[in-house]
Amino acid sequence: MLALGTTPVSAEVKLAPVFGDHMVLQRGVEVPVWGQAAPGETVEVAFQKQRHSATAGRDGSWMVRLSALSGTAEGADLSVKGTNTLVLKDVVVGEVWMCAGQSNMRMTVGESEGWAGEQKAAQQPQIRLLAKPGGEWRQASPETAGDFSAVAYYFARELQPSIDVPVGLITAAVGGTAGVEWTPKDALQSDPELWSYYHDHAMAEYKRLLAEYEAAKTTAPAGKPPRPPKKRDPGSWYAQLVQPFTPFPVRGVLWYQGESDAPNPELYAKLFATLISSWRQAWQNENLPFLFVQLPNFDDQGQPGERWARVRESQVRALSLPGTGMIVTIDIGGSLHPGKKREVGRRLALLAREKVYGHDVQGSSPLFREAIVEGSTIRVRFQKGSGPLVWKSFPPQSLKIAGADGKFLSGVGVFEGGDLIVSNPKIPSPVAVRYACSNTPQAALFGGNDLPAAPFRSDSWSLDASPGTP
């Protein structure tokens, strides 16, 4: 009889859940292949012209590393041999991207705008998707692409022809989730402020909501029970949907999340930076590209204050981390789940081509650099590489200027040498300028490649304060 917790010697060789037929391996880096076997068993992995072997440890785990591979669309077998033999079919080498977030990343191609017209063009065998740990890698086709993450699919479809290698997409997206659920628990615990708020405060809030739920059940109409509250366990979705993939090399991360963090938008800046840094640590790649989607324009379901605008500001702060990039979507929103995911994918692909692959394309939206008061005007300068500035609508309803009293009035903006000169004759001594600083701004200012400028402001006054209250 075996001792409790031991593994039988005849245990079959198994692969980690990321491995399967039709998968994509990341080019240009060592690729670990790992799994389980009987303790002490020798496991051999063969792919292309490489053969590597390892001995399973006392816990049955084993790992080999394939030397850096060149991109190829020609599928090959990857075999794993121990007491049994596993053969993965049609394995290709290219670029792998982790695509994570909440419902706007989860939304499928079939649920987004234009799927009926796109379906016939979805025969894309060089785009492959793995939707969850233990799932199956699938090639994009008219039959399968409708179930792909729309943002991920359209990103890959725009990117793949420009790099001419297969693109693998790993998705980890759950609707209604907060950033704390996607951040490793140990990373949160190492920061007293984050842990105190997202553990202690969240638990107190959950208990309050649970009490309300129990009370509501007794008075709910027949057939219409109240919805139970959701407990936001720190690190839960990271542990389930991200951590299993972290030994597997990826080119970068696409991130679309932040809606559920509107209740505490300022702390989200610190949380988001912690999330990015901890994921990079988990992948052992401090330069792992992290490209994300800034929140679109939305009325925040009638909640008070400019919470979504403040989340956008927190997202901009993440750009201080190297290797990050942001696309702006305040022109294609209008709802909690904007349907124009093809454009989101296009913008992410442009950003990746510019920042990750070094292509000579315009992928960055105009980003605020500084504001300089010049008499009765304010000169706004933007970071380099945003392309020529244009107004798409006039007057620009989202452009505002204020004096020392904090009363913002609509501004007039003209271009001068790549800068934006803002003024209002009623404000002879301006001190502050804002653009698109509300939950539902009108996008009016655009740069190269039809990319909207990111919202900005030069002041540090409260966005929620009434006019005249700096």
C-alpha cells in the first residue's frame, strides 16, 4: 500500500495545462516545458531538432528548456516521452500575448459590433487562442473566432501581417472583477496601505452587503430573489487564471480593466502599478511590455462625482513605469460595454508595433507633458511622437480654462508649432487648463493615425468640487 501523498511509480507523464495541440511557442527566448511524472522518472522532450531530458523530482515535477526558437508558421510535433508518450500536433512558433481584465476583455467577437460582416474573413490559422488553463488551443476560423475575446482577436488580426509569424492569445478575463482580484496576494500583503484597504475594508463592506442581502430575501417578490453580494478575495483570479501560465514566456500583456475600481479611483494608481510590477516579477521579466486600455466615456450608472475620469488619471500614472503603453477610448464608448472592439484592437496593435516591435508607425495618442502660462493664454505641450494635432469638432466642448478662483469656462484652442494655445477673453489671468476631465467627455482633439488625445489637466483641484472651489 502506498503512503498517503506519494505518487505511484507507474504514474503517467503529464504536461502543464498551457500545452496542447495547435499551440504557439514564444520565439526568440528559452521556452520551458514542464509537467508531472513519477518521482525519479526520466522525461525527454523533442521539438524540431532539439531534444532535452529531465528527471522528475520527489514531488513528481519536471521541467526542460527548449533553446530559443525562430518564428515559423509550419506546424511540427512536440513529443514528451517517459513511461508513456505524449505528442502535441501542429505546434508553431511566434508571438504570444496574455490578454486579461474584466468584461470588456472577455466580450467575444460574436458579441461585438460587425461580427456578421467579419465572420467570412475569420479564416486566420495563424491566430490561435487559449481561453483558460486546461482548455484547448484553437485556430481562428469562421466557426471558432466568434467565441474569441474581441479585443484580443482584432489585436492579433491587425498585428499578424506586420510581423509575419503566428500570434498566440491567452485570455484571462472575468466580468465585474476588481484589480485587487488580479494582483498576487503576497504583493498586496507587502504594502500595508493596499492590504488594509482591499482586505479589511473590503471584508467589512462584504459583511454589510451580506446583511442587506439577507434582509432583502425576506421581502423580495416571489420569483425575483435579490442577487447575492460578491466577495472580492485578494489575488483570487490571479491565482486561478494567471499564475498557472507564469512560467510560460509571453511577449507582453494586454490589459482592459478598471471599471470595477471606480469606488476608489486614487488608490487604483498604486494598485495598478503593484499589479504590473508583480506580474513582471512572476514572469521573471522586468521589461515585460504591458499595454492597457484607458476607460471609455461612460456616465458611471448615475454615481456621484467624476469617478471614471479619476480612474483614467490613475491609469495615466502607470505610464511612468517603463515598458508600459496606453490607448485612449473616450471617443468609442458611451456604454459600459462599448461594441467597437475592432477599433480597440487596431489601436492596441498600432501601439504594440511602435513600442514593442519598433515599427515606424504612429501608435501613441497625444499625451500631456506640461502647461505654461503665457500672459492671457496657457501653452499646452505634449509628449513627443503623438503626430500632428487636429480638432475633430469645434468649438471643443471638453476644453476648459480657469483663473485663480477655480471657475472653469470653455476655452478656445489653437495650434502653434505642435503646441496647443488655450484662452478665453473672460479669463485674462488663467492658471489652469483641462481637457476631457469628466465621466462622459466629448473627444475633440486627435493626433496621428486618428488617435484621440488622452484627457489631461494642469491643476490638482478636486474634479468633483463645484465650480469656484479649488
